[in-house]
Amino acid sequence: MAKNTSSSAFRKIDVDQYCEDNFKEDDGDQGGPTGPDESEVNGLLQKGKHLEALKAVLVNAPLGSKNQQIKENAVSLTLRVLLAIKPSQIEEAVNSLNPDLVDVLMKYIYRGFEYPSEGSSGHLLVWHEKVFNVGGVGCIVRVLSDTRRA
């Protein structure tokens, strides 16, 4: 049985800090990632090195960045790379990626679905099919549940 004490030290704990309504997201890195180098990616695209351009865009994805402009630039650059790759080369491109990059690619595919352009939806559906064949349902679940948005 507990002892009855006259100590009230336990009452000085701020219980409001544990309330879910008061949750504040971690600030993380203030500098944040700067995203892919646009001139490098454009140079790779002009040389016809689409797979290298895709890897450069995915490796340098600004997932943890708070700067919305950097994210928008990365999305438009990534979509330009995805649309430059021919449908016959998509499977080879997806198979050359490691599982983490496959997840990042799926994030960009979903972002592309949010902002469709002329002819992009059908091309992105082909990408989605090939990425799903490699990443499975787990890839989609990880993308939809991740708090770091592309």
C-alpha cells in the first residue's frame, strides 16, 4: 500500500505536453535538402542518359525540406524526366533502382497524378504499373503513410 505523503512535487508536471491536440511536428533540419541539380539533370537528358537522370533526381529528392518552392521544382523536374523515358524503357529503369528509390519514385508518381498535364496521366499509369510490380503493395502503403512528402 502506498504511503500518504504531503509532498505535492508530482503536481508540477506539465501534463498538457502529452496532449495530442498540442502536438508540434519536429522542426528537423532547418537548412533542409536543396533538391536535384537542374543543370546536371538537363545535361543528362540532352545526352540521352535518362536512367542516370532518373537516379540523380530520386537520390537528391528534397523529402525533408520545408521549402515548398524547392519541392515544386523537384516535382516538375522529376516529371520531365519520367515523361522523357519511353514506355519500353520503364521496366529496365525501375529494375535498376534500389527499394528506397522505388518508394521515392512512387511518391513522385502520385504527385504527378495530382497535377496532370497533357498526356502525362497515361504515361504515369505505365510507371505506376511497373513500380507496383517491383515494390508491391508495401510500396504504396509506405508512400501513403509517410509524413515526408515529395
